[in-house]
Amino acid sequence: MPQAPQHADAAAVATAEPVADRDAKPDQELNAVLNGGPFHVALRAAIAARGLPLQRVQHHLSRHGVKVGVTSLSYWQQGARRPQRPESLRAVRALEEILQLPEESLIRLLADGEDAAGERPPAARSYRSLVEADGVLASLLADLEAPVDGGLHTLGLHERIRIGARRELAGREAQHIVRAHRDGVDRFVAVYHGDPGCTPDLMRVQALENCRTGRVRAHHDTGVLVAELLFGTRLRSGDTFLFRYGVEDGTAGVSHEYARGFRQAGGQYALQVRFDGRQLPLRCHRFVQHSAAAPRSGRQELPLSPLHHSAHLVEPRLRTGIVGIGWDWE
């Protein structure tokens, strides 16, 4: 996805800094990924830095005589697919001009061995890129009449991720402790973004404790699912509430990491990834990312419990940005 907007649970979501604020820090981050790659990270950072929705990028490409679908552009910046065909490479060269990048900056990253086709795609996705680039999440949230500020602050969040026997992201369970900062709050809008190739229409949302499932909306091409979790009571400002829900997935291919972005600091976060005993990874590690455009840092090896087949991290007090667990298969 965090917290992304205060109303939404942006699973596997990275929180980007405002693209309109073209200050020195985003430019430095963009230059860093253009120099070091990999390609998908550099492309995502460049699109975010220019503040262009993917529909506009597609429009500019068509004016250059290149036809590329919005879904393909989305997959390129996620790392799920890699431009290889001659027409795709023409699009990459056009993107350098459209995004005001140095000549050969993206093409060079494609040529580098650092972005080999077999490299795993990142699970971290930018909440801002979903809203501003694809417009998909914004449309889904608008369909649920979900306000920008849902009236809730997260005090604690514990996520449990299950990786199945096919090495797929089989499911996710989240337990939230929230506090209302205005009167009348009666729901939480959960956002789940599956791995590339997932089928959100086949996913199932489960209300597990102190809530019930309301309306559910999904977008097939981007793998985004949003769901209302109804409290059954109206909170007053200052009231706390605890609820638990899950998403059954298992519709995508091999999973390599789970990441979550946070738009606001504060609160405690715990993430546990449990693997099927028949399919254990070679190693697990923690990572952080200060923004969607920033390179990853803070890599720390995590022990894999031989008894419980799980790895976990605990953040006593969250900072804005991204935190996650990655793992390597044999």
C-alpha cells in the first residue's frame, strides 16, 4: 500500500511528497534514481516529479506518434513489466522528452544489468500515484462518498500477511486502533492494492471484529480494491475504537515483499509475514523509503522463525514514508 489519507487504509502503498512542490529535495531524489536506477523507480519518480496523470502521459505519447496503454505505463512504473519491443523503446525515448529528463537517462537504465527482466517487482506503490496518475483510487473513493479526511487518527496497527504454498500473497489481516478527531465518524474505508497480475474481483473482504463490510469497489487493471468497514456506532471526538478485518487474495503470482506507506507520523506499527512451511524464503529483510521517489535505505536482515515460519518488524512510533519487509526465494 499506511496511513495515507486519514480515512483510508492504503495497503501496500507508498506515500509520495506533493508533486506540485518542486523543491530541491524531490529534484535531488529524482537525480539520484536517474543515476542509480532501477528503471521502474526512476520512471515512477519522474512522473511524480512532473505531476502528470498517466492519462496525460499517454496523451503526450500519442502526440509523439507512439501508442502505449495506461495499463502498460502503470506496469512499467511498478516494475511488473519492462519495455522491450521497438515500439516500447520508442515510447521510453519520448518519455525522456515529455518528462524533461536528460537524453538517454531512461534508456541507459534499461540497458543496465541492474534492471534485468527477472528482477522482482516492488510491492510498494505510491498512494499519490494511484490518485493522481491513474485516477483509479480517487474514482473508487468518490463512488463511496469517502471524504479526504475520514475523521480518524491511527493509534496502532498490526498487520499479518500470509504467503501461500505457491509463494503468492494469500491474504492480509489488519487490526486497527483509532481515535476520532471529530463527531459522527461511523466507518473506515480500507484500500488494498494487490500484487501485479492480481484479480480483485476474486478477492474477498472479511469483517472479523467490531465492524461489518459495507460497499466494495474494485478496479481490475490496477488491482485496487476499496471497502467500507462500518462500525455500527457513531464515534464522538476523542473516542477510541478497535476493529479487525481481512482480505483474502491469492490471485497473483510470486510475491517478493510487502510495503506500507504512512502519510502521518505517530502510532505504533507491527508487520508480520508468515510463510507456508513448504515454501520458505532464503532470507528476509526490513527496508524503509522516505518518499516514493527516494531510494530505499535502512536495510536490516530479519530472523525467520523456524517454528512459526514468520518474520516481523515493529515500529514503536511511525514516521512519514514507507516501511516494509522483503524476502528472497531460492
